[in-house]
Amino acid sequence: MSRSRATDVSTVKKPVNSDQQGKIAGLAVVVMAAGLGKRMCSKQAKVLHPVAGQALVLYSVGLGLRVAGDRIAVVVGHQADLVRQVIAHATGGPNGGAPVTIVEQREQLGTGHAVLQSRPVFGVGKRGAPSRYLILNGDTPLLQEKTLRELLRVHETERATVTILTAVLTDASGYGRVVRANSAERGVSRIVEDRDADAEEQAIREVNVGTYVVDGEFLFSALEKLDPSNAQGEYYLTEIIHLAVAQGHRVAAVVLDNPDEGLGVNTRRQLADAEQVVRHQIRERWLDAGVTMIDPASVWIDATVTVGKDTVLYPNVTLEGTTVIGEDCVLRSSTRLKDCTIGNGVEILDHCVCADSHIEDGAHVGPFVHLRPGVVVRKKAKVGNFVEMKKTDLGEGSKANHLSYLGDAQIGKGVNIGAGTITCNYDGVRKSQTVIGDGVFLGSDTQLIAPVTVGAGAIIAAGTTVTEDVPADALAIGRVPQVNRQGWAARRRALQAGANRETLNVKRETKPAHHTEKQPQASKGGQVKKHSRG
Ligand code: UD1
Ligand code: CA
């Protein structure tokens, strides 16, 4: 990014006072997130719409936490409770206490009014009140931390009262335009909103990004002077620039090198644009960290996911939520993992859907596996080919390789789950547990009517419906004894053939004697053939 010419005059270079974690002393952050976002045409508050799986507002909150620590207030309004919950969930420390203060703006009277609501949080006018405020829109997910630090640095070195972030766009429509003075310095004189701009102002391509550093002493006194006589009848935060200039204060500006970083999400199109950019950045981050992607553009990784070194992601893999993947894993095509923990050296074949489950080192899953919440696949266990699991712990080295449903089950080590095994865990009212000991062998097509326990080392014969507990090392067999009737099938075929002949004869005899015209015949496929006249 570059400083605007207007601010280059300064020679003072004083580093901003940062602590170990890079938190800047005396700084407070205000995130504005109360608006509905009419242009989204949505029932959901704009700041809750996700980008790379993370609500828009959390991008600004995350930046705020990194630069200012716990001195951060988020102004909420539309769907305040939901926004509050999303922020608390994402930022809650080990004690569940979010280091973020939520302030409610009951009526959305504009961005200036929004910031004013945060005044009680910071003990303004008292000792220890913040010396500077970093104010962020809640809808700018592409903003980078280093840009904010540069903005803060320029604010210090320029001894400015207000410092704004700007971008020069080809299409500036919708944004507030930065009006500069005609003087040689071309200092910022005010910001004019798109809807209030005249033709000349609309032609300006330098826009306000919605990121400001403002001196503590100035901010709240200026906010009280705002006047809502504008096209939207709102208290515009941007008016403070004009007020600062009028009072002879210094206003500095930092121009983004990459204007895309300033993207404000007002519409679904802009949301989609932001999604593309963030997804691309996330992929590059993991590629740089040693993850292989066969076709990066088709891989979807949420902002909150972690992937280990030397893991290979095939096309169309989707990694969502809090998923953590270890090293040396292979995830084949079209697999989707949400909130899963995957160990090292795990292989997940094509078309698996897994949620809220743990897969331990060296395990093998897929193809076509559905792991619903609460599954643990222990070390070197195998789950494959159309197996569905839910709240089930599959022990170390155990195998469930074909066509099974395993729900509410505790399965020991080295167990073989035969093809077609079903845990009958639900009686229409209650869910019940199935417990299977170490080394059990379940033959194919076993049904386990829960609650039921199969002791270690037991064998269940194929086709058994297990209704009673099975002792350790026992054989359980529960099926109708087989009877072989010699020649029965051949006799049946012969009888059948005779019966068919008789039926045909009866039909022929009942045909009327005068009936000579050929009737349409049934073809092989059972369709009626039209008589052709050739
Ligand atoms: C705002 C700026 C504009 C800038 C643009 C950059 C103002 C007046 N205009 O316009 O100069 O170019 O951002 O993206 O500030 N909000 C509240 N309470 C309110 C109104 C808004 O909390 O009463 C929040 C919104 O939830 C949003 C942010 O403030 O996160 C910005 O509001 P929005 O309506 O998107 O402002 P823009 O029209 O984009
Ligand atoms: Ca906006």
C-alpha cells in the first residue's frame, strides 16, 4: 500500500508501541455490525453470511483481536442475539468468556450512530480510556492485518487525528468517494456517499474502504455533532472527516496497493467475489505449508480448517468447520468432512461424507462411507463400501468393510463386522446400545437387536438375529435350519410348464369361430404391436 501524496510530507518515524503478541497499547477497536444489509435481499443479517465457512463479522472481529487484544466492541442490531452467539462461540476462551464486548444499536440510524453506541464500553473521558480507535466495517472480509498495522503506523507518524484507508477502483459505484482538496498537497477534505454525490463526485474513483483510525479525544465529540440531513437520513461516520478538517485537524490516508482488499460486501455478487478470493488465499496458504492438491481450484477449505504436511487432496474435496487433518493423509475425490479430526496417514477414498467424527492414525475409510456425528474410527481400523455409522466407536484394527449400519455401538479391537450387519438401535421410542467385545467375528447379515452385548472372542453365524447377550468365546447362531428337497425345483418347473400349456389350450377353445381378422399381438416387451400394412 502507499501513502497518499498528501501525507508524504511527514518525516516522523516512530514505531507504534506493540506488546509481544502485537497488541497495540492504548488502542480500542469498534466493529460495526448492526445493519441488515438490504442489498443482500436476505432474511439473515448480512454479517452472518459466511465467507469460506466463517461469518463475515468474524473477519473484522479476528483482526480487531489481533491488533487490540480484548479492547474490542462489536455493535450489533439486526438479529443481535444470533450475531452475539456467533461471536461468543468463535471467540469464547477456555472459560467461555468472550473477550469481545457486544453493544446493541437498537435502531440502525447510520454508521456514526453505531460507533456512538460503544462509548459506555470504553470509559470515554476517564483515565485509561483508549487514546485511539480503530473502526472497522463488519463487511470487509479481505482486509489484511498488515494493512491495519500500516494504517496505525501512518496515523502515528503523521500525527493525524483521523486516518482513513482508501482504494482506487475502476468501478467505484456504491462506495463513499474520497474528495481531496485542490491544493498541491491534495489532502483529504471529506467523504461523500454514493447517493449524495453529484456527477463530478461520482466520477471520483478513490473510495473509502470503511476502515478508520481516530484519536480518542476527537472521536466521540465529533460523533455528537453529526447531522442526518443527507440522502439516507442517517448519521454518517464519514462526516467526521469533514468535521476534523473544519477544526484544523490533520487527516491522513493510506491507499491500498491491491484495491481488492477493500471489497465491501453489500450484495450477493460481492459475497461471491469475496468467497472466491478468500478460498484462493486459503488454498495458497496450505499449498505453501506443504499440502498437495491435484486440482487446487476444485478444493474447498474453510477458513477454520487445518491440514498437515504431505497430505494429498484430490479434486472436489471439501473440508469444513473445525476439521483438523494430520500429516501424510490421502483424501480422494468428492469427499466432504465437517468438524472432523483426522490423524496421520489416514486414507479416505472417494465420496465419503463425515461429520463431527474422529479418524485415528492409519485408518482407512471409504469409498461411499457416511460417518454421522459421534463416530470414532480407531487406529488402523477400516470402514468401507456403503457403511453408515453414528455414535459408534470402532476399535483398533477392526473392520466394517461392506454395506452396514452401525449406530450407538461400542466395538472392541480386531473385530470383523460382516457384510450387511445392522445394529437395530431404535425401537421407535428409544435408542439403545450395542456392545461388541474384542476379537468378535460377526458373520454377514447379522442383526443386533439393541440393547445387546456380544462378549469378547464370540462368533456370530451369518444371518443371525442377535436378541440375547452372547457370552465371550461362544458361537451364536439363530436362523431356521436348512432343508434340502431333492429335485423339488425341477418338478416345480415341469408343473409350471404344464399349467401354462393348459391355460393356452383353454384360450384357443374359447375363441369365436367367425373370428378371422388378425388381432394385434403382444410383443416381448408387453407392448401392443400395430398391424403393419406393407
Ligand atoms: C460504508 C461507508 C462508505 C464506504 C463503504 C465501504 C458510511 C456512511 N459509508 O458504506 O463511505 O465506502 O462503507 O464498504 O459509513 N452499520 C451499523 N449500523 C448502522 C448502519 C450500518 O452497524 O446503522 C454497519 C453495517 O452492518 C456494516 C457497516 O456498518 O457492517 C457498513 O454499513 P453499510 O450499510 O454496508 O455501509 P455502506 O453503504 O457500504
Ligand atoms: Ca458496506
